[in-house]
Amino acid sequence: MTTIPRGLGIYCERGDSVAGAAATSRLVERLQRAGAKHVGLCAEASDGWRPRRAAFARVVEQLVGAGLDVHAYALPGHDRAKLGARVTEELLTLSQRLPLRGYILDAEEPYRGLHDELVAAWSTLVDGATEATMVGLTTYGLPTERGAFPWKAIVGRGWLGWQAYLRAAKAARVRAGLEVLRGLWDDASVVPHLASYERKGAPVAGELDDGPGRLVSDLDRACRDDEGRIDVLGAWVWAEGSLSSRELDALGNWVSAAGW
């Protein structure tokens, strides 16, 4: 049975992975204000950046000490994606003996057309983690769409963080996408991901034309069924650095009302 991150998760950008104690304390305050239970810390960025282990360990321990579940994520660029298992082997090595709750492979454009490499990276991560560890993969699009992303390499293992950033503007689109993915994973294993930065395009009819209003509306459209009931176990937001004070409060209120 896959272990799923229940409640709200928020991704942090790479600077937070090596921040000092005072900056990390401010980060904790913001995450708690938003009602987050989970935090994604960058362990690899698309340009090849990776944190020093000592600095990364210090941030992880401070966040865990504040009661947050920490997940290390890797976003490999094109050259690194071609290395297959090496990416996730290094992710596991970086975090050895750290009190992490999970790992996330952010498999996006660089993995298009790289079926064998994604199989190797994903299998290494799933097989190398302990049974109690939450292992997830985040990406966008759908298996029903044309393209070269190797969906067959990842289906059915771990939890899927589905990036529904633009689809969340319309309930019909985001819910239809969820149903497609729930046919491949079990219902609980698909966790919608939403964006805190401004969505391109015109505001949705009836939606408040501001960050907090849009973010709450996206959560409602992605997480509620036709009768208004929340039928997902959690959702994640990208990214902490772009959340305003009003958006933090809006998230906190939504999470509290949802019982997360």
C-alpha cells in the first residue's frame, strides 16, 4: 500500500535548502501560517545545482523539529536525466540518516523520450526507500495526450503529484484529468499540484481577480467532486517563495475548513 502525503504540501525553491537558522525559522512560520503539513526541499535543480549535505541536513532537522514532514525532491535537467538511476541514487545518498518523510522525483520535459532512463531512476527510488517512506513522482500532462513522455514507466507505483496548474482554471478539465489518472493509480495516490504564481490568460468568470481568490478557487475545483465534497487526501502548491501574506492566510483558512 502506497503511503500518501495527507494534507497540504508546499514546495520550496533551492535557496531554502541551504538557508541559515534565522531564515529557516521564518520559513517555518510561513508554512505553518498556510496550514502546511509537508514541505518539499530541493535536492537537485535543473541546472545541476545540488546542496551541500551539511547545510541541507541542518535545514531538514530544523523543519522536522518544527513538526513538518520533509520531502527531498530532485528536478534533473536534460543531461542528468540521461544518467538514469544515478540521479535517484545520489538523492538517496544525500539524505542518508536524515529524518526525511519522503522523496519526490520531478520528471518533466527532460524525460520525454527517455523511457529506460526514467524506469531506472524511478525504480531505484521506489526500491531504495524504506516501506514507511512516501515516494512520489510529479509531472504534468496526461497519458491520453500525444507526446513522448514515458507514462508506462511510472504507472501504478508510489504517489503521483499531478501538476494541474493551468487545468485548474476549469473544474471540468481538472476533474476529467484526475479521473484519467485514477484509472491507472488508485484514487488516493493521485495528488493534485497547483501553482501560486499568476496564471496566464484572462480571469475565470466569477473568480476573484487576485492571488488568494484564484488559489482558493483552484483548490476547490481540483479537490471537490460535483457535490462539493473533498475527495482527495491532499494537495501541493508550487512554490513557497511566491506566496503573499494574503495567500498564506487564504491557504490556512481553506486547510482548516477542509479538516486537513
